[in-house]
Amino acid sequence: MNSLATLTFPSTAVESLRLYPLFLLFQNLHFLAPVEPDPAADPGESADSFIKWDFCQVHTPRPLGRERQRFLRLVADITSRGADYAAQLKSLTLAASSERPLEESERSITRSLRGEDIPAPQEPQGEDLLWKARLLLAIGQLLDQEEEDLALSLTTFADEEKKLFKELQGDEDDEEMAALLGNLSRLEVERRGHSLYSQRQRFQAWKSLYATLPEGDFAMLLARPGDSGELLREEYETKSGGVARLVMTLPLPTVVGLGRAEAEEEVRRFVDEAEPTLDRFAAHCEALLCLDPALAATAPPTLDEGLLTAWQELLDHHFPEERYGRSPVSFTLFPGWPTAALLCRPRQTAMGHVNGLLVTPL
């Protein structure tokens, strides 16, 4: 099984139909959350089965503690107004100021999101910056969930005539799957049209939160589904003077089920059967991560054809392309810069890796 620790950015939540196919290839995903779970909740309970199965873990750097309820009230206020979350992401980047108490900073952010006049913004610092970063990520999470809910609503909505038509034409379940694939594809195109400025700010907010995380051993990075990872590539090539290399591309299903219950069952069944192939894949990734940087920059090893064939056969058996679609993921190698260095922690070394790997769903 692929046990290489993989850190996901800038997604902060596990729940997403577009994320579930990634668990076929990665069984050790890590997420950063802007706010910790309810301390009164049973630690043995989880809203997501992938966490219960230890497929992934969620970390909250610098938990909010006594400020948690205040933060949640602000998020609830934003949610209750039903505003355009994409527009609010842009508004939030213009809000907040330095050298203000937390209460005043919160009021400034709220006024900005409501379109009210605020004093001229200054560059936020310290806890003010972290508070703003958490809120920006929380709104981004709301935007992701809104898009997900819209795709599901469009898929499951049908009047009596449509239901009758499906019964006459054949398999209703297959038509629902086709509708889901089409809706997710359209929403993905729309999401990529979001302001590049907002995308960049969301990534910077995620990095601000990551900077407060105690050191962790993360072998690889995984961009949010649909993101190109170009922001990280730009940073690497600017700072290192090197060139990031595309080293392999693997297919994945676009979806693995019509809902969470079906997706969970299908993923578990696949991983149980695919374990030998996943072990070989993890070994190949490990070799890339530990390769001499000079070779990584000039002649990294290619994926074994036998391994690629075995992976394709597993997918065709469990998730036929005509029903589940295909969405490839690319792997980009950053010679001489392991994950920690890519995320501005050059002195931290993770598991002896000398290179970094970025996984980008296309």
C-alpha cells in the first residue's frame, strides 16, 4: 500500500466527491484545518470514514482554543448571508490591519465582507495574519462545498417525466453517473475561472497556517483537484533557479461512486486488491524522492511499463472508463528541494528525502 505521507493544499477538508478517487492511489493523506474540532466531541468519532480507516489525518496548527467559538460565529454569519463566496475571498484579501486587537480585526474583516467602509488596510502581522488566513481558508472551504452541493443537486434533480424517461430508456443509475460526470466537468471549468488573485491568496493563507505546524515528515505534496500547482512551480523555479520536471502521469477515475457510502465501499475494495501494485508504486516514488539531485534534474527513472499496465488493468476492472470517466494526475519532480524546502522550511529534512514531488490532478 502507498504509505508515503502526502500533504494536501490548499484543501482543508476531506469531504468531496472529487477527492475520493485520490484515495485509490494515496492512503496516507494529510490535511490542514483552519479550526480544530469540537473539544467536547468524542475523539473516537469522525464525520468521515476515510479518517476512521486511517487513510488520512487532519491537523490544526496552533488551535484557536478560547477563540474557537468567536471564529465559528464569524463563519456562521458569513454562511447565513448566503453571499458569493468567490467574491468574498477577494474582499477578504483587502481586509484586516496590523497592530489591532483581535476583536477590532474581526470587526474590520466583517465590515469588509459586507461591503462597508473600513480604514485604509495595512499589512497584517502575527496573530492578526493567522486569523485572517484561517478565515480565508474557511471561506474557500465553503466555496468548495457549495460547488459540490450544486453538482449533486443538478445530478439528483429530476421531475416525473425524467424519471419515466429513464425507466423506459434503461439503467437509471448509469444515467445519474453520466449526469454527475458532466456536472462536475462544467463546475470545474467555472472554478478555474475564479480570480487568479484569489487562488494565490488562498495558497498564501494555507502556507501561513502551515508555517505554524510543528515539523512533520511529508514526502509529497498534492494540489487540490483541478489546480495546476503552477504557483508552487513558479516559486521553486524562481528561488532555486532549477526546472521542475514532469516525471509521470497516471489515470484515475473522475468519480468512484454516486455518493459517499458507495465511494467508500469501492475505494476499500480496490485498495485491498491493489496492494501489491500500490507497494511497487510507492517504491518508485521513494526512489525519485531519494535520487541524486543531479540525476533528478537530468535523467529521472521512468515508470515501469509493467507497473503502468497493472494499474490500468485494475482501473478497468473496478472502474470502467465509460461509466466512471478518467481524470489523470501528473507528478512533478523538484530536484534538490524536498517538501519542507518547497514550503519554506529549508532546514527541515523529512525521511532523508532530497527531492520533492508534487501531484496535480489535471
